[in-house]
Amino acid sequence: MAYKKTEQYDEESTSLLKENYTRTLKLIGEDPEREGLIKTPERMAKAIQYLTQGYSMDAEKILNSAKFHEPISEMIIVKDIELYSLCEHHMLPFFGKAHVAYIPNGWITGLSKIARVVDVYARRLQVQERLTTQILDVMKKSLKPLGAAVVIEASHLCMMMRGVQKQNSITTTSAFYGEFEKDETRSEFIRLIGSSFR
């Protein structure tokens, strides 16, 4: 049997969200009954559930599901992890990339699990600053590494589409723990991710 990817949605939540989005369309002066918008409230209801699925996921469980004992203590980096999130202030997207590193202290995790952890926290209403520290904190808690580091570079549509309307601005946030608090280790990490971060 061929692999099939399926999406499942809570029927009650979908129905309630659909009602709200229908009302929203009316409040902005649109006609929810016109041809192009008939299915829009249902699509929006499903989209917002997909975009916020991180609330129902456990980042620590994900890391622990592929946790292996290895007696190594060299820096491991997963860089350029694409991320898409929603700013909690205006519910507009912000998107960019995360660079995550750690120095093992007896335990490593599957590389794909690190990317999944980024998604767990990105798929929630967020601010970039909190997203950065949440990723770092779960790495510390699950793997108990000698050090961990997270850098996120992102563009925010709340700055690009509205307000100051600065289309070329990039926001960079960082969080460091343990060995990465040392200048030498942190500098090596920054050099290896090829970031303009200083």
C-alpha cells in the first residue's frame, strides 16, 4: 500500500472557527456567500489549526524518542532549519531559519528531531525571542549537554505589511548555554553557521 499523508481536524473546533471566520468576513465588508469565498471560512479554520499544531506536541518527547548514548563531545550543528510561525501580536506570519547546536555530554539525538523541535514551538502564536529560548531550554532539559546554542534569523510580516513597512529588515535572536557562553566556542559556532550575526 502506498504511503498516504492525511490531515485530521477536530470537528467541533473546525465548526466553531468556521462560524467565526464567516462573521469576520462579514465584519470587514465581504460577502461570505460569493463564489470565491464560500469555502474560505472552512479553509481558514483548518489552516489555523495546522499553523498552531505545536500546542498539541511535546518537544521533549520528540527528542527523547531518538536519544542515543554516544561518548562524544564535539559540536553538532543543524543549521538553516526553515521555520514559519505566527506573531502573537497581530497573528501575521514571521519566517526564516534557525541554527541549533549542542555539545553532547554522553547523549545525542536524531538530527531530524532537532528540526521537529523547532516546528513544535514555531507552530504556536509566538514572539521570536521566546521561540529562541524555548528551543534552547528543551535541548538543555532533554539532552543535558555541555553546551547548547540557538540563533534565529527571521522576517516579520507585521513589520513588512503594516506599521513601519520595512521590507528588508531581519530580526536576529540568540540564546547560549554552557560551553557556548565562552567566546571561543560561540565564535566557532557563529563562523560555522555562516551567519552575519555578531
